[in-house]
Amino acid sequence: MDVYKVSNQNKLNVINNTSFENEKEIQNLVENNLETLFNLTFVKTEVVCEQFRFDTLCWDEENKSFIIIEYKNTKSFSVIDQGYSYLSVMLNNKSDFVLEYNENMKENIKRDDVDWSQSRVIFISSKFNDYQKNSVNFKDVPFELWEIEKFSNGTIGIHQILSNSKESIKNLENKSNSVVKKVSEEIVKYDEENIITKYNNEFLVIYEKLKKELLELNDITIKVTKDYVCFYKRKKGFLYVSPRKDHLHLSFLYRIDFGGNVKKKPLPFKFNDPNKSFTFTSSNYKENYRHKLTKKSDISYVMFCLKQKYESMK
């Protein structure tokens, strides 16, 4: 990607790429900005388990799962081999990862509190080669590839290498490879259609219409879990959509406070819902607005309401 800075004379000045000195420079940068970059919580650096050393161990609070981040400043490694090996070690040593969390975080969790099916590995490199990109070009591999760039003016760019394939790696995996087989059996990567058509196929049409409207907003991306589809504005959850037997359940977070004093948090915006179609729910920790979407004709009004939440997010 070519990057330029606009001068006072409306001229473009080239911003040159610069190289990272080593993998540790990338690691320090990411670990200090995990929430901004990936909406993840830092647990520990350089975690040793069996014969492996994991660069960064993170916690995904939204999905209650562990995430391993590996940094590469070289093109000579196999994403598939390393990724499946790391996940296999994690699944075989669950108690060790829970212990790492409990020793480094302010609260304790139990092994059953973790959704191990949502575990994944994030690889971050200044450049991936075509072989590495093609090796994860499946709809359900539990890995993410992110390329990071550094520019001469102190700017950092980072973007995900996304798969456009509908092919499942389960169709091609070597059945004699016990590591790949075990990981594939326990870790699941969900897609939108499987989630939305969970109860009723007619909701897929409604969902696609809503999705089209949402994606016309800037900076919206999609992430799918086993229970819902989340629309993100940048790295923050904007809207959660999950299927029910007679409707699509929409929910967005209004206020949250992990300390249990949500009422003391400032109001992010004044919600205007003239038709009273959203239901307000609250606890000591968070407040939500929810809506039951059953008809395509209601989407225009729903978008009017949702844009208030969207515009409040910086």
C-alpha cells in the first residue's frame, strides 16, 4: 500500500516503509496495544508449555477463550504446522492455561469457564508469502494472518489476510494426521448461514437485508461465534444478532462496568426509540437494548435506532 501525506500546498509527499528490527519489536508494539488492535486482554508473554514457547497469551473476554499470538519477521515457516501444533498443545494442557490466567489476572476462572472451541492462533508478520496465504485459504481454519507495516512518520498499518474460500479444511485434511484431526474435532469456526438458519431459514432473508444496511456504514466488520453474529465498528462490538424460534434477536451494549457500578458510568448517548420497540435490560455490570426482528419492513426503523449507537462509538 502506498501512503502519502497531504502538504499545505495540497501536494502529496510519499511516506516510506521502514523495516522492523526484529520480531521482538513487533511483539512489544502489539502487547502494549492489544485492546486497540484486537479487543483482547493481555495475559502473559513468552508462555512455555511442553516443548513450545508461545509469544503472547491473550484472553478473549467476549468469547471466553484463549488466543495465542505469534510474531514472524521471516517468511520461512509453515502456518499450518505451527498453528495446529500450538492448538493441540493447548487442548492437551487446558489446566496449565487456566493456571496462567489465574496467576496473572485479577480474577480466577475454572477450566469449564473457557470455551475451548473458540481457541485460535493469530500470526502477525510484516509479510506473508503466497504459499502461507494459500495454506489457510479455507473457511474454517482456526488461524488468522495479519500483516503489519511501519512507516517513516511513525505510522503503523495492520490488516488481516481474509479467506474467500467456501472449502472446508476437513475435506482435505490428512486423516492419518492425528494433530490436525483432534484440533478439527474440538475447535469450531462458525459461519453466518449456520448460525442464522439455526431455527428458521426465513430469517436468512431478513438477516441478509439487515446485513446489507449495516455494511453500508463505515468501518463495519463481521465476526461469527457459535451463538451469534457480531457486527464490529473497528474492533468494538456494535450489534449482536442471534436466531430464535420466532425472530432474530438484536442486542447492543449501552453501558458496561466490570467493577459492578454501571449506573455511575456516563450515558454514552440519549437513546431515541419513538416506537418503543427496543427493550432495556440491566444488571450491576451492564445495560443492553434488545429488539425482536421479525419482518423486513421493520429494518428501516431498526437502522434509525442502531445508528444512534453507531455514531456514539469513536
